[in-house]
Amino acid sequence: MSIGRIIAGRTAMFCCDMQDKFRPSIKHFPAILSNCNRLLESAKILKVPLVVTEQYPQGLGATCEELNTAHYKIKCPKTKFSMVIPEVQTFLQNNPNRQTVILFGIEAHVCIQQTALDLLALGYKVHIVVDATSSRTDTDRFFAFQRMRQAGAHLTTSESMILGLAGASDHPNFRELQKLIRTEAAETNLLQFPCL
């Protein structure tokens, strides 16, 4: 059983389908967007490779412009729900030391869940950042988190992930990371799920 320790040099960050067209329909979207940005900034600071996907961008538009994804290693359009598409598989094969994936975005019960299950089946350790992941309904979100946890994914928060990547307060980039977490993460209504 994996204890879920995070080591920046063995980790990749996956940002799934954070597109503007979803804004009106996704629960807690502004908060999710804010928490995603904290993670994206931490990836940039710590040089954790970033993979970004967009679901059918010709119909659903591009990644939200508020998100700083300019430092991505690969950015791919997709029609498959899972992010594990050929371009992403090639990235993973070319980076065999990256055995842990930090996964966040939308929707929890579709693209996030299918990505997590595919990655787990391939032997990767998967961390779902629950305060940076949502769905159109809290019911779908909650049961997706439950299912992914049962399958072997670790559920965590953006602040826990950022500090986990640093490992210690003597990390050379700790002060930069500290600025990201100085303000509390945006609230995404997770406390309504007492058994998470």
C-alpha cells in the first residue's frame, strides 16, 4: 500500500479541462479556479512538469485565461474523457522517474475519475486535489471522490500538496511557496461531506 508521500522530482501535475465554457455550470467554479492557480504557481516555482488538457476546445473553448499555464510541458486537445491520451502516454514514457501524478480540474466524476483510474491501472500514484476539483453537482463530486479513494487514489488539498512538494521549511523555494498559501485556500464546500 502506498503511503502517498510526494517528492517534487518524481511528480507531474495534471490540470484537466479548466475551460471557460464550464464556468456557469460547475459548482464552486471561482474557488476551484483560485485553488488551481495556487497549484499551477507551485509547479512553476518547483519545476514540476505540467500537463494540461482541453476537452473538445473547438466547442468548449480554451483554458480559462486567469490560469497561468504558460509553463506547461504539453497541452493537448482531447475528446476522450481520460487525460491518458497518446500524447500524455508519450510524456509519461519519456519521463519514467515521474511516478506520481497530482490531478485536479473538472469534472470530478467524468474526466478526473477516468484519468485517475487509467493512471492507477498503469501503476502511477495519484493524488486528487479535492479543493481544486469539482463537478456540476456536489453529489457527483462526492461519489467520484469516494470511488477514486476506493480505487487507491489519495485525496488531499491544495495547501497540503504545495507543502508536501516542498518537504520542509528549509527548501530553497519555501518563501515563494509560503506566499501562495499565506491566504487560505478558497472554500469549496467540502465540509458538507463528513465522511470524506
